[in-house]
Amino acid sequence: MNKNIFLLSAGLLLTGISSFAQEEFQRDTISMGAGYENTIFYSLDNAETHSLNNSSWDIAFRTTPMTVGTYLNQATKNWDLIQLFIEDGTSITAEDYFMNDLTSDFNAKLNATDLEDYKFFNSITTWDTGAFNKWSPDDPQINFNLGWGMYDMSTHKIEGQKVFALTVAPAFPGAPVDPNAATYKFYIKDHDPTDANRPWEFWYAPLDATTEAEIQKVQFNGSDYGNKLMVYFSFEDGEMHDYDPNQEAWDLSFTRYKEYVTQGQTSMWYGVTGVLLNRGIGAYGEIDESAEEIDTDFDENAPFEFLEWDESINLDNQNIAVIGRDWRGSNLTGEYAIKPNNYFVRSKGNKIYHVRMRRAALGSGQPDGFDAGDIIFEYKLVDGGVNINEWKENYTWSIYPNPSNDYIKLAIENTSSQKQTAQLVITDMSGRHVMVQDFALNQGKQEIQVALNSLKAGAYIVYLQLEEGLLSKKILKH
């Protein structure tokens, strides 16, 4: 194994991949609807779609084991998230602060010169960091800080340390906040990502609420929702909702999100429409900026041939916005011009596809034969791959104790027909390698002890790099 090409990606090149491909691109149309109100999840392997109406939710939670990401519907609903309070160890707790009338604090924050330092937005590079997970200048700079809460080593829970205000964002920078817009105070009390049920509890109420009767307290178990990217909460009905398809059932998400946009002398977080990748998918792409944009006279043979699949193309980039929105060009009548573009995506089924974005209607426009919010794209299979689950079935492994102190033990069973030299890699949550070591992976069962004395307390990812691919688990070190 070449130890210099370790890839932290579901998209690493596997051995034994078949090399057949479709000769022609398949074309499909995605219908996001007027105002781009729907997110469309798409599977490249079987062309199946799943629709999520974005008017039906306000807050989304990551619920799979060892995840804490908390998202806000900031594009379709246009929520602003503003931090009002963080515990400093000397004043009142976040829970006690929440029980006060926070109207004056909210108004003061809106008029503060440093407001932008306390206004948070969802990440557009990873699904693991929502707006609630972002840090303010007041945050302690330690690994145990998950944004909305702090990991407690004694209970293994993340305990809430912040109180937020949610209000509808102004239409443009400098515009006043609508005094009649819905505004809530919001507090995530706790979450236990190590518990089998993965319980959450959060509170919300009007800003001026001060009694228990006025506070809405919501508890739910992440384990109730299976292997979904997100589970959703709606202020309108006060309920949790299971809207997502299974995480393994889609590759592309045609959706609305906020991005920091600069136009002329103005920069702001602005709602945009584009394509985001599923978690753990590797991709690569290019836009031909030197070519002319393709206008509404749709050319079936538009000049997209500047990049073709080659096995040297590296699919280790797991930034969820590899495709994003940059393929959209000028704003035309009812739709966008398109920049010639080429993308390569490894699907959840471990197949490689060549993807090209072809046409996009505005959310408010209806060019001939085209509905508002429609997107036409095309794709073809360039490498049939192997079933990514087939080789994984040959390896069973667990890590204990987790959380741990000075060491962990890896219990591994190799039922494949060969022994091999494998590689153990531990990274911090930013992806930085903190430990790399080779070991002999024999057939049958074996146990490997790994010392953690040199690592600071915090969360880490343990990777096993095998000949066939990559396995990973998250650990916590006290």
C-alpha cells in the first residue's frame, strides 16, 4: 500500500473496479417549484427522487451516532440566528437566562456594532456544522465546545451553554427588521450522542416569556429516525418530522441555501440555489470560465467537452458544494445562462458518474416548456465500480473504551481471504492527522491497543485504511 496517498474519503480509488461506461448521457429534469420551495434528493444509480417541501420545517438536527449538527432553515424561511448569551462560568446559567424577558436584550443586540459577530449561518462545506454549531468571539477555544453546547466528560452529554434569538432576516443589508415578524428565543438543553437512543431536548418561546406555561420543551430520540441525514422540527405544529430519504438512497440534493455573496461594493449572506452532495461522497469538477455562457437557445451539443473522465482524477474532495451554484451564469429572461461545466461524482453505490448541469429556470420564471425552479442536468456512468458494501462485510470492528482516557483497543475480525498491511489514522475534527501507524491485519480475530496519551481531550475520527477502501469511527478522549 502506498502510504503517501491516504484519502479521507468514500471516494478513494478501489482495487478491482470494473471499467464499463454508458456511451450517452442520460438527461433528467428536477422540479424544485416556484420560489425553489422543494429540495429534491436524487440517486444517480437508479434515477429515483425524493422531495422535501422547505416550507414545512424550521430547524433540523443530525441524529446519527456521534453527530451534533443543528441546522436552521435560512433560505426558504430566511431565519436569522443571533446569539444572545453564552455561559462564562461566573454569571447565571443559560437555562436561568432563558427564563427572563429577553426583548430588551434582543433589541440591543440588533443595534450593536458587532451584531455580525453573533449572527450565524449553516456551513456549505459540510453537513456536520449547522448555524447553531458556529462560534462567537466569546466562545472558549477548546475541542469540547460544539457551539450550542459543551461536552461534559462526566455525563458524556453535550450541555447547552447558549441562548439564541430567531427572527426573520432583513430583505437586504441595512434594512430594518420587520417588527411583526415571528421571533423566538431558543435553547438546546442537552444531547447525548453516546447513548443508544441519542436523546435531544430543546426549549423555545416568545422573547418575553417568563413562566413555565409559556415555554415549549421538546424531547426526542435520534434513534427513532434511522439512518437519515436530518430530522426536522416545525414551529407551526410543534412537531418533529421524518422527511428525509435514507442516507444511502441519494447522491445529489437540488436545494436552496445561503452563501456569502459579493456583488459590487456589497457583501451579504444571500439565498442561492444549487446542488449539494450527500455526506461522505467524493467529487471533482471544473467550469470553463474562458468559454461563452450558453444562453436560452438551448444547444443539445453545447461545448462541454473540455474535460473527460480519467482515472487520475482524484475524487477525495468531500466539500458538499463541489457542484454548488457556480455553473449558473447571467440572469436572463426566466432562466440563467449556463457556464460549460463538468463534474465527476462517486455515488453511494460506489459508481463514478460524469455530471453536467444544462439548464436552470428562475424560481419565479417560466420560459417555454419549463416550469419555475426547474433544473435540467445530464449524467453518464464512467466507471461501474463495485458494491461498496460487499468488501465491508469482510471486516467487523469495534473500539473500546469509548469515551476513553489513555488508550483505546480496536477489536477487528477479518473474514476475507487474505491478510494485509493496513494503516491506522487518527484525525482531529478539522481533518488534521494526529496519528498514523501501519499494522499487520491478519485473518481471523485480533486486538490492537493504541495509546492516546499524546492527544488532547476532545473528539477524533479513527480510520482504517485497507486495500479495498476506508472504514471510520468517531471517538471521544477525556
